[in-house]
Amino acid sequence: MSDLLRDRLTSISGFGMSAQEDGYCFRPTHPEQVREIFEIARTTGRKVVLRGAGRSYGDAAILGEALILDISRMNRILSYDPQTGVVQAEAGVTIGDLWRLGIEDGWWPPVVSGTAYPTLGGALGMNIHGKNAYRVGTLGEQVLSFTAITPSGSFLTLTPDNPDFYRIISTAGLLAVIVQVSLQLKKVQTGDLDVLALAPRTWQEQFDMFRRYEPEADYMVSWVDCFGKGSQAGRGVFHAAWYQHGITGAGHTLSLTHQDLPDTLLGFFPKSIVWRFLKPLNNRIGMKVLNRAKDFAASTLGNGKHHPQSLVGFSFLLDYVPNWRNAYLPGGFVQYQSFVPKEYAQAVFARQIDLQQAAKCESFLGVLKRHRPDRFLFSHGIDGYSLALDFKLTSKNRERLFELAHQMNELVLQAGGKFYLAKDSTLRERDFMQSVGTAAIAEYRQAKEHFDPEGLLSSRQAIRLGLSRSSDLGMF
Ligand SMILES: Cc1cc2nc3c(=O)[nH]c(=O)nc-3n(C[C@H](O)[C@H](O)[C@H](O)COP(=O)(O)OP(=O)(O)OC[C@H]3O[C@@H](n4cnc5c(N)ncnc54)[C@H](O)[C@@H]3O)c2cc1C
């Protein structure tokens, strides 16, 4: 083995732990080192896979035998103006770093994912959305400019008036390495949101609630009980939330101590061990009971009530229980999120859940969101809704689950819908190609030839979806 790679062998997986690969990990601290890593790839005849915090669920940030270019140590804030909320940061800065930087001056990241761990580079590689996607779109739409390094070593600084801006963001790290980002943060008056909880009993009520609150709410999200059948299909808990304005004496809500998630549940139970209690329940029967209990509590106790909730508590609900994904061990889990135009979303999602129930392969969690279209090359944005689903993976259900995913894909494609690379483990090349369309694929291939003619940037997902070739350094 080359001396350049010695001692760098590392095993990495996607967040869902269902796919794992061994590669050679490099963690640069300076853009110049990024160039050197591409040189090492050439010398050793290997591909390069980009990786941020590894929060993509499937195989987008892994590749066997490749050089793993992990940008998480390039994590300096380069400039920050507390008056304007403009921040310039290296791409390894996380969403968590950003909210901590700005909150005490009344600035909040304009788009956040359901976890605070993603890096800016990884978040733009996928072009993440938040619970406000229908209102402000994706993270890429909030970027003022970014700097990227191409595999040939050129530095590009791009603003939204340049078509390459829309190509490098959203294409899953296959064209260039984003190294710096300039972003406009969102002004907030207080650190709490006003949250309304409602308990839709049917699919019809779910969609009626989204339509009712879309013109006025700043955020909307709904949980769906995927075990609900017949007249109860589609039941769940809908949340609409508003920024609060003009509230006197609310300054303390902008403090870090107000925002930080507690380490314990109910004030005494260490959250770090909660996943161990979830594990024995993490099966069809246990999850059916838990979903039912959550639904009962929501429809009786909290229905129709407003309550204040911190921005962090509302936004990063999934960070409440550390290591919750370990409850899915040993097989891990697959997240599946499809995006369907608004006219067909209700019918498609209802049918997806019928199919899961028929296959005895129900998702343990269902999350419904509203979106809007955007102009990024591999955009998942659509004038419609998405349903995100978590499926436990075992050696017994693997084949059944993939078959189910393919059936669900068919419904999405018939409705003119899309998929999201950050949440994908099961797509076939033809599904992805059909969802983004031949024009986008042709544009991608042209950009790939331009930025990465040797085909150095790759991933296991890119090979699965025909966006990169596995065999040699030539691209197509
Ligand atoms: C609990 C949880 C909740 C989530 N909630 C949401 C949500 O609400 N909305 C949402 O949109 N997503 C959500 N996600 C998905 C997550 O936001 C995305 O997968 C995001 O891309 C992860 O960022 P990362 O830094 O971990 O990147 P990684 O997962 O490491 O990489 C993501 C992609 O970006 C590429 N990449 C990495 N670094 C760079 C770079 N510097 N330049 C160019 N490309 C790069 C990688 O090759 C890969 O293809 C969630 C994930 C989890 C685990």
C-alpha cells in the first residue's frame, strides 16, 4: 500500500447504518490540502468521496477503497456582522455552530434540518430544506455566495447570478468541493416560537390543515401514524408555528441557556441512555403501541392548544434523544422520502401506507411537509408535499422492503414526483433519471465533464444511480 494511505483506513457508514464501506480518511484544515488530496487520488488511482457530518441516511457520503475527504475540521467562522446577520464560514461549520453564533444577537439560520449536526458543505451538497420550505425554499436559496474547489484544483467563487451556482449546490458533492459559504441569517425578535398543535384524524384533515395554515404560519410539519388503518388512516399530529414579534421581556429567550436542549428527561433521567429503553420496543408491535399512545395523547391533551417552544426545541426534535438510531441496530434503518405534486400527494401517500401495511413493513415514523419548487439542478423541491418514512432493516425484511420501496417509487413517478438524495438508499438508476428528467441529466453530465473530467468525485450512491462510473477514472 502507498505510504500516502497508510494508517488512514477507516470504516464509515450512512446515518441509517444500513450501508458501510472502508476508505482512506483525510481531514484537511485548509483549502490547499484539498488540492493535495486530489493529487493523491491521481497518484494512487482512487476516487474521492466528500463527507461532512455523515448525516445523510444512505450511501451518499461513502465509497469503498476511495479517499474520504472529510471537511469537518474546516470549521472556522471567517466573518460575522451582528448588525446585518451576514456570516462567512468554512464549509465544515455546522448548523449548530451557526445558531449558537447568531442567536444572542437575534439571528437564526434561515433553513435548518431536523438535526443541528449537518455541515454547511454537506447541507448544500444536498440542498437541505426545513419545516419552512413552502415559505423560504431550500438552504441554497439563502446563500449569498460560495467558494468551491474543483478536482483540477481551480477555485470558483459563485453568486446566484451564475448558472454553476445552481449546479454545484444539490448535486451531492459530485462536481466540486464547497469550502466557504456566505449566508444571510434570519432576524428573530425572540427565541421562542408560538406553536399550535392539532390532531388530524384522517388524510383529508391532514391536508386541510396544511392548506388552512399555509398563508400565515412560518413553519408547518405533521407526524403521521403509519399504523392507522381504514377510517383512521392518516391520523397524526399537525404543528404550525409562528415567530413572535413585539413581546416585551422576552430577551432571555435568545440566550444559549434558554435554547440548549436539556441533558435529562423529566429533570433526572439521563437522555444518553434513553435509546436503550427504546430498543426493546423497536419492532412492529412496540411501535404500533407507541404510535397509538402518541396519537391518543395528542388528540386528547394537546389538541387545539398553543404553547411557546424554543427555536432549538422545535427545530431539532430529533436531537432530543442522543444516539436514538442505535435502537435500530444491528441492521440499521432506511429513510425514504418522496415529494409529490399537491394535486396527487394525498392519494399517493395514502396508497404508500396501504402498501406498507399489506407488506407488514410499516414505517415506524411518518413526517409530512409542504414544499415549493426551486431551480437547483438535482432539486427535490416541488409545489407539493413530502412524506418521510423510517423503515427498520433486518436480514429477513431486506428484500421485501426494497420491493416495497420500488412500488412506492412507481406511484411517485406516475404522479410526476421527486426523490431526495440525502434520504435515499433504494432508488434505481432509472427511477432517479425519470424523476429529475433527461434535460437535468444532460446538464449534469456536461458539468461533470467540465469540472471533473477524470471522474474523481464519486460515491456509492452516485455509482448506483449512474452518476459516476466505478471502474476507472474516466467518467462516462
Ligand atoms: C436526524 C436527521 C434529520 C434530518 N432532517 C432533515 C431535514 O429536515 N431536512 C433535510 O433537508 N435534510 C434532513 N436531514 C438530512 C441531512 O440534513 C442531509 O443529509 C445533509 O446533507 C447532511 O449534511 P452532512 O454535513 O452530514 O453531509 P454528508 O451526509 O456527510 O454529505 C452529504 C452530501 O454532500 C456531499 N458533500 C459533503 N461535503 C461537501 C462539500 N464540502 N462540498 C460539496 N459536497 C459535499 C457528500 O458527498 C454527500 O453527497 C436529516 C438527517 C438526519 C440524520
